[in-house]
Amino acid sequence: MSKKHIILLSICIILVIFSLLINGGAEFSGADGQAEELIGTIAKDYSPWFSPIWEPPSGEIESLLFSLQAALGAIFIGYYFGYMKGRKVKNDN
């Protein structure tokens, strides 16, 4: 690793630790739940116009599926950038 990479990685780690120390007791909830609460306070008679087709049996499975979706997206993006860089290197030679 180059010095630049180590410095950037160190800054990222410091930012994460610093933000967790500042907001140590904070609840990190999703935007969906916050939006649902806000809509409930603004329009008391609101009822959703659809319901989910399938709801995960527990919060852990929901988190697992979300993490799997994020991992697949990261793999796809990493593959794309690696492929494009390899193609550029091949064309430069």
C-alpha cells in the first residue's frame, strides 16, 4: 500500500470512530421507519395504499437480505471498475 492509501484509510477510520463516540447512544434507524412516524403525525387518517408481498420473519433476516443486496451491488461495481481499468490498460499497450 502506498502512503496515500494508508493516510486515506486512517482518515476514514478516524471519522467512523469519532462519529460513534459523539453519538454513542444514538439510535441508527432507517429512513422508512422515520418517514412512517412523520406521516402518522402529519396525517392521522392516512392508510397505506399497498402492503408488502412478503415480510421477513425477523429483523435479523431483513438485515441479512439488506447486507446481501449491498454486497452484490459492491461486487458488481468493483467488477465493472476493474474491467474498465483492465480494458484501458490493454488498449494502452
